Amino acid sequence: MTGSAPPSPNEPIPLSELSERGIPFALIARDPGTIELLTGDVVDVDLLADIPLIGADDEAQEVLALVPFRQVRERGFECHDDGAPLRCLVVRDRAVIDREQALAQLPAAPIPLTDPGFDIPDEDYAGIVRRVIADEIGLGEGANFVIRRDFTAGVDADAATVALTWFRALLEHERGAYWTFAIVTPGHVAVGASPEAHVSARDGVVTMNPISGTFRHPDGGATVETLTEFLESTKETEELFMVVDEELKMMSAVCSDGGRITGPHLKEMSRLTHTEYVLRGRSRLDPRDILRETMFAPTVTGSPMQNACTVITRHERTPRGYYSGVAALFTPRTDAILPGESTHDLDAPILIRTAYLVDGRLRVPVGATLVRHSDPYGEVSETHGKAAGVLGAIGAIPRNRPTELQLPADAIDHDAPPVEPRPLADDPDVASLLASRNARLASFWLNPQDALASGPFEGLSAIVVDAEDRFTTMLAHQLRHLGLEVEILPWNAVTDEQVDSAELVVSGPGPGDPRDPSTHRMQRMREVVARRHASGRPLLAVCLSHQILADSFGIELAPLEAPHQGLQKTVDIFGMPASIGFYNTFSARVPLGTTAVGEAEVAADPVTGDVYALRGPGFASVQGHLESILSRDGMTTLERLVAAALSPVDA
């Protein structure tokens, strides 16, 4: 089958008539000069695989899908299920309209709001932040989590007219967005300016765009001086590195070459500036499968992804709806399609910086990324800033007063012209600060990921046991670069026979307290490590599994004074210094000066006694994540430890 061109329109519907006609439509601005108008039929489906990319005539068709957060259930993850539909606009007509012509047709009268405010008060939200830091990050459940609250208000106006008005305001006053859009379907309106492309696939090239760190512009606009303080912030830098690691896990799952990092860059918007990287790799997967494997962005959920969904369910009071989902545009390819290639390209921004209108109520969901350094009131302030960014852009609050969210509509200067500050990324000091970040990162992920002709372990195979942290996909990719044939198996699917028969077992990382044997996952990981170690056959244990292995030698397991989540350290690994990224809340710990426990040689911190690695006949283990972008010496150390595990004597 060959891809067909997107549908050719008849005479475009005047934008001013869209609300009168009452038809489903989408307006999308993806470049500075034009607007795409899509109209068609609405179909709600259950699964991503059901998105109707092929029509009744057996031809490829264009589809715009609104994918709700509840779709993570397809991956077996938890969520508050609100029944939000996976809504598809099957495009029958499309038109490309000049931006200035579009603005001339769109309504501009102010849309007043009533009863505005956050659904969760500031103090209550600060309390949630404290609990997540203490009870989740502090107990090893993950590195970072995004917890949202909603700004809500009443709107007494025709929904389609509201959508067109807000879309016009975004076109006039927002800048730097990846997509600016208005999507109107029966009973539901979504209008936004998303800064972030979650995932795209064009001609077999998959791109992801992790964005993190939020700099709210001060009164008068951002300057080099104020931005410099933001770029030097430890919290903001760590946030970005952690989400890059998390999205590399996804890239390694869908791309044969694992993915390459470029950046960092600044994403400058009208009220906010973010930092971002771009990840690219090649894939032959169906774009619906790519979307499923990348649900959803860690920038709006947390990491590790599966446990982040569980934490969100515990701490958020209401379902997310479409917040942190995606708007996915599947467009038929018009180039020559080779056998096995997809018929469609994919362009899917994250549904953030978006206002929703349902049954006369406006909802603007906003979240803050919580890490070990988070200040509760700082995160409260961040949600105010993000909500103000949306509300100001759509003209619901004064655009020059971003933190005052409850002013009446008649106080708004709707005619204030947008200010176009100079791009701060062009400043040499800012560019230098951004570039300096890469000095901390692993060259393995910064360089092209061409497949190796052979590696030091060519001809051998391994299974990687996944304990619900998809760092295993990155680890598997690195093992393949070392020549191994690798299969990843979930902890609840790997069999004793597979544990016994594999040439090398890599027992992987996962969230949680290694001292707690009450969960099925922790019980099974203990069984895997114990069974393989007892067999004397090659075992490499990573992070959580390293702690379990250490416990089997009688080594104490203890919580760290402060979690090591996204922390880069240079440590001694059996006589060689190694710069490694750590994501752990617990540590194996030996008395100072200990170099061996039983048959295990110990590499430990000379000051704290924290155990960084173990090795002995047929086994090796490591606390850090050698696959992380923070592990500059990750590949070298991984090769050494795999060699140690494969050797019956000390390596």
C-alpha cells in the first residue's frame, strides 16, 4: 500500500463561520506564517491501535487524535480513570490559511471569567509537595514527580466562539510555541500553545524534545543577568538531566540506534523560558506503537515512569483528563514507502499550557516537577506562573501582571501589543553556560549511535530483568554495543528456567525500599538474584539488584541522609576513578576500610562506607547507573564489570 496525500479541500470554510456551522474542527499553527484548518468526522476509540489510519477505501487517511492521560492503562500503569475518550478527528478537508488573513476573521471580544481560582489552595498544595518529597522521593520511589492542580473559572459564552477568541489571542501574544491550536469537538474544547514536542516520526526518524526547568520572566522581561541565575541553578539543571535520562529510556525502546542527544537549547516564550534537549533515532515501528511506548513525557509525570503514575494516583485528587497526554497528528506519507515502513508520519505535542472548556467551566491544569531540592512554596509559585502564562496568553488576565490570577476581565488591556524581546540564547555568556552543561554528560549519548561491527563480548547473549525502571532499555542498548545479544524481560514474566539458562543475567534497577520484602516485585527480584548467584553462573546486578546482592552477603542496607536522585559522583571502582550517575535513596554500607566480605571484593566510599560495587567469582554489581547520561565513564565501567561477571575468577 502507498500513502495518499492529505485530503484536498473544497473552498475553505471562513473561520468566522465555524461557530455557526457547529462542526468539529481544529486550527493548528506550526509555522509563523500559516494556519492549518482541519474539519472532518469525530470517532472515539478505545486503544491507540484502533486509531483509524486506513479508511474504508483502503487508503491512508489523516487523523488528529486527542490522547488522554488515562491511556497509560495500555501499558499497565495506574491512573484515576475519568473515562476521557481517545478522540479522533478523521480529516475530510484541510486548508492552509495565511496567518494575517486568519487573524482578520477571528473574534477578539473579551471573554469574561467568573469565580476564578485554584481547585487546591496554596497551603494544601505545599503540603502535598512536602509529602511527595518525604514519602516518595525520600523512600526511594523515584527521582522526580510532577503533581498538578487546576485553575478553574466559569465561562458564559458559546464554546466555539470562545475557542476562536482564545486562539486569536494566542496567535497575537504567545511566542516560541511548538503548536498553537484550538480543537473543538462535541462537548469539548482544547486551546493551547504547547512548547514541547513529545514525539515525532518523519521518514523513519523519531525525535523527542525533553524540556524542563521553568524561568518566569520578571517584570520588564528577562535579562542575561536574571537568566544566568536560572541556568546556574542546581535544581533546574538536575531536572533537565533527569528528564533526558527518562526520555532516552523511551528512545532506546523504539529506536534501533538508541538515540543521540543534541543541545541544550533555550525555549523562550512570552512569559517563561525553559531549557531543552533534542533526541533523535531511527525506527521502523508503526507510529501508534511509537506513541504507546513513549506514553507519556517524564516532564509531566516523573521518573521512573511506571511508578510515577502510581505516585500521581496517590497524591492527585482528581483525574488528569487530557493534561499531560498528547495531540497526535497522523499524516499520510507522500514519499515512496518501502516494505515494512509506516504509511504515516507523526507529530505529537504534549498537552500542556492548554485551556479546556467543558460544560461552561474553564480548566487550566498546571504541574510542578518535584525533586529532592524542591522548596514547597517555590513549587506553589511555579504553578502560579504556569497558570498565569496560559491565562495571560488567552487574554483572561492582564498580560503584564503574570502572578495575579483573579482580576476581573474589565481590568485587562486586550489591545496591548506583544513585546518581542531579543533572543537571550544569542548572548555569548548564555550560550557558553548552556554549552558547559554537556561537559558533565556521557559522550556515548552525545555521539552518533552507529551499530558496532563487533564488540568485546560478540557471540554471547544476556537477559536483562526489568524491575519497573526502563533504564533497562538504555542498559540493553549499551550491552548490544559491547557485542551481546540482549532480551529484556519484566520481573513478573521472567521464568526460573530463563534465569538458569541465560549466558549472562543482568538483574536491573527499580524503585522502592530493598529492605521491604512484602511486595511481589521485591520478593521476585530477591529470588532472581539469589537463584542466579547460587548457580555460580554470570550475574551483573544494578542499583536495586546490587543492594539485594549486598544484603545476601550480610552487608547493611541503610537510607541515605539525602537521596541521590540524578547525582553525578566520581568514585573508585576497583582502583579506577569513574564518573557515574546515581539514582538511589538506599545504599549498602560497610565499616570503613572494608575491602572484602566473604567472596565479594568491595569498592566502597572511604568516608561513608557506601558500597559502589561488588565483584567475585561469576558476579559483579554496581550501585550507579552506568547507562545514564550522567555516567561519563559508564561504558568503560560496564565493560569491566561484565568481564568480571563472565570470569570465574576476579577480573
